[in-house]
Amino acid sequence: MFPGSIVKPGFNPLAAQTTTTTYFYYLYSWGFNANGQLGLGNRTYYSSPKQVGSLSDWASAGNNVGRSTLVVKTDGTLWSWGKNAYGQLGLGSTIYRSSPTQVGSLTTWLKVASGYNHTLAVKTDGTLWSWGRNSDGQLGLGNTTNYSSPKQVGSLTTWSTVVGANYSSIALKTNGTLWSWGNGLYGVLGLSTTTYYSSPKQVGTLTNWLSITAGEYSCIAIKTDSTLWAWGYNNYGQLGLGNRTDYSSPVQVGALTTWSKVSGGSQVTAAITTAGALFTWGRGQFGQTGLGNTTSYSSPKQVGSLTNWSVINAVNIHCLAVKTDGTLWSWGRNADGQLGLGSTVDVSSPTQVGGLTTWGIPYTGSNYSYPLLY
């Protein structure tokens, strides 16, 4: 595919860790909006999808456990809006924004992710950048100083993917190694300790890590052999290990070698197999496991029997997923309308959002959603 090409349902740029191909999307948002994170120029909550501007040049976002929205456009520019108490929007200030605002003038941004109050990004040259809150060294800069503009993390040009947790950060390099830094509470860094680190530290010596997702204090990752691994906080069984024990080093989830995509870690985790089956586990209080009840599970449970699930996002206490036919589905907590169903009623089973069949990547933040539509 060439830049600007139409994406077929089922393609997941999030899983294509080494791709530099760009895709054209419209951006929609709904749900909690007290900080202007919907990008609609106001702080009004919406329970149905609303288009952010009229442009179709949005390309990608990333995991988000907070209330600041950052998205990369097809021209490599980076845009931000929402909460900015610690400068996490990267705009050189702590002023909140309710409309997309460009971060500097560079056109070399590739991937971006949001922690609770900090931001991480990778450029097309493989360099890593961070900004925002740094109380626990989560920016990886060797200090605990907050920054309201992007700062380069070291000088390496081999970073591939980065994700943010509450007060920590986890990243992959192009050689398949895994790195982490920041707050080590509950063992979220995977370093066999709960120590804090303000600079990147390698997790073990393996070079077969493929993709990574993080919640508040938990991490879930897939290796190149399609096995699934988890570590960190496990109070709701969100690690999928059959218990509620915290782990400070990666532990394999079951014995399957067919995991394709995974998202979550805060309280609930969702994953898709290579066959297109959807599994969830963790906290079920608001129906966020999608299993038709409010029960919590500490081991993976299949959601229905369908095998046409394509992309999943379950970073917070609600879930969004896209099927191979391009339809969008949501379930879980809905107090702020974050499911996009035109109501504020919690839903415990996947429910279709509207009737469109052109949804791309279903990003979520804390009590809000901002998926891309092509």
C-alpha cells in the first residue's frame, strides 16, 4: 500500500510495529469531555459519535490511560488537546485545549502514546521523545523534572513502539528488546523489582518481543511466537494468570501460541487470536468483559463464538472493537456516554455503534473514545 491508500477492514496499524505506511482517516470522538479531550471546541459530553473537524488526514494515535488526546497526521505533524496540567500536550504551557493544536512544526512524528499525565512519541528516525509529568522518572530523562515541550530520551535511533502507564513507560526497540522506566510499583516495569528508574532499563535479555500494551500498573505483551505475557498489578485478575497475585517479571498467560493483538491492563484486558476470536478477562463490574454479566475473571474467556474480530482497545473500563466487516462495537462502563450508543447505560455485551462499516482503529481514553473512520 502507498500513503493515502484505503485500509481494508482487518488491517491493524497498531500491530504493524515496523511499518511506516501512512493511512488517511477521519477522526470522531464521544464521551467524557470535562478537559476538552474530545477536540470539539467545548467541554460538552456526547453519547454519540461527533466528527472532529472536517479533515481526513488523521493517521494514528496510541494507547491512552489519561485525558489528553494526541494524534499524528498523515503529513507527520503531531496534534494535541485536552488535559494539560503538567504540560503533557507538548505545547510549552499548561493551558488546556479543547481543539486540536499542533505540537511544534516538525513533520517527522510517527507514533504517540499517553500515560496518565505524560506523553511519549517515536519519530520516523527512530528517536524517542517524552514530555509532561515526570514525578517518578516516567519521561526517561534521568531526572524528575516536568517538561511542557518534547525532550529526546537519550540519543538512540532504534526505538520502535512506546506505551504509557500511570507513572511509568514501556517501549520496544527495533531489535525486539523490551525496555521500561518510571514508577515500579506492583512490578509494572517487569524488572523483578518495585524500584523506580528515571532512565530506560532493559527487561531481561530476550529479543523476541513484538507488541506491548499497558494500563495503570499492568503490562501485557505478545512475543514473535504469538505467546502472551503479563506482569504488574493484578487486583482484578487482569493479568489472566488465574489468580490475583502481582508479578514483577513477565509471566506467560496460558500456553496458546495464537495471540495476535492485545489491549488493556488497567482493570480489564482483551485479546484477539490469529483466528479472529475475542477473549477478555479482569474486572467485570460494569460489564467491561463483554461476557453478558458483571463477573470478574482471572483467566481468558471467549466473548461469544464469532471469529471476525479485527482490532480491540480496552485500556480503560470500557472497550471498543472493530470487526473485519468494518463495524464498530462497544461495551462496559458508559456513565459519560463513552460507548457512543446515545445513552449512559452500561452494556455487558458487544453492541454495535451505529451502522457504518468503515471504522478503522478504535482508540479510547479515560471515559472517552476517539476512533478513526476511513
